[in-house]
Amino acid sequence: MPSFSAKSKAILATCHPDIQAVMNLAITRTDFTVLYGERSEDEQFKLYKIGRKLVKGIWTIIGKVVTNLDGKIKKSKHNHSPSLAVDIVPYPIDWNDISRFKKLAVIVKQCADELGIAITWGGDWKKFIDYPHYEIKE
């Protein structure tokens, strides 16, 4: 049976108890790694700058971006304590195999349903698809 590494456990511990419950059930069914839980404003802004360049005082998209939320003006659900979001990836990691992210999402959503916890998966978003991202549904 899969289990979390010490690093994944430590990251997951920064998340809301409902997220922890869902992920702790999901890990009993499939293997995955926890990449992000709670993030500081500075950590969020560092991610925001990926794929962007400061042009005349405006952060302009020049490549592939990983988030539209800067952590300062536009907060992420990762910027809460505890985090209202978690980023996970199927293990072993293969960023190019989207089908594995989708299979993982089926399992995570099923676990959330079984526990009566409402979550949203970033892979279901229409404008900014974020396959590793899960968050507490508002």
C-alpha cells in the first residue's frame, strides 16, 4: 500500500483538516506526492513571476505561467493558514502523462465524496487548468 514520504506528510500538515482527511484516504488507494500546501506571499509571488517579465512596471506574460495569483493583491487558497488548497502529483512523477492526473482526480474526488467534503479540482477549471491543484469548495 502506498504511503506518504516524510516531506509529503510535512507539507500536508500545513493544510486544512478536511484536505488532510481526503488525501490521507486517497493515499491508501493510489500513490502520489504532495508538492504544496500553505505558501507565504513571497513563495506565491515567486511562482507568479514564472512566465512573466516586468515591463514598464507591469508583469507581462512572456511564457507559460503557473499561477495568475500574485499572493499580494490576488490571494491564492494556498495563502491561508491552514492552507485551503493542496497540489499533488501522481508518483512516480511524469508531467507529460495527463491521463495519470485525471485518474488520480477520480480517486481524490471519490474519497472527498465518501467523507462528505466538498472540493474543487483545478483540472476541471475552464480558463486556467491546474491538474495538480485541489481546494476546499466555497
